[in-house]
Amino acid sequence: MGKHHSREFRESIAKLIVDGHRAAHDVALEKGLPDSTISRWVAAYRAARHTTDVKRTPNREELEKAKAAYIKEMKQIDRENELLKRTMQFLRGQDES
């Protein structure tokens, strides 16, 4: 029977490949592990990470809060744009003098 490696070890090897952008074959040679073992660890790591990366659908209250924040931000931007327009008109008026 083959060696048993800790979950932390398997995860660290998979992270080298997935997050560190290393070739699985190179890591396998470096660590003295079969390519097929590394491939299984990487697949398991990606699958576990995918399930934790999946976002849940926000509830109605969260959507309403986000909408209110968006509207507030848009009003602020509108005020700033209006101020910039007035400033430009004022400066153009001074150039003509």
C-alpha cells in the first residue's frame, strides 16, 4: 500500500500548482510523487474550493440595502457632476473677460 499524506500536505501541494502556477509534472518530480496522485489532489482541491466560492443568492433585504446604497451613491455622483458643470461654466465666463 502507498504512503498516506496529511490533508495539509496534499492541500499545500495542490496550492503550489493551482495558486502558484506551477506545472503538476514538475511538482511531482520535485516531491517524488506520481503524476496521477498529484492530479487527484489538484482535482480535489479545485472541487473543494469551487464549492466554497459559489455565492449564494442574496435575500430581499440585502437587495434592498444594496439598491438604497446604489441610489445614494448615484445621487452623490449627480451632485458632483452638477457642481463640475457649474464650475466649468464659471471658468469659461472668466476666460471671456
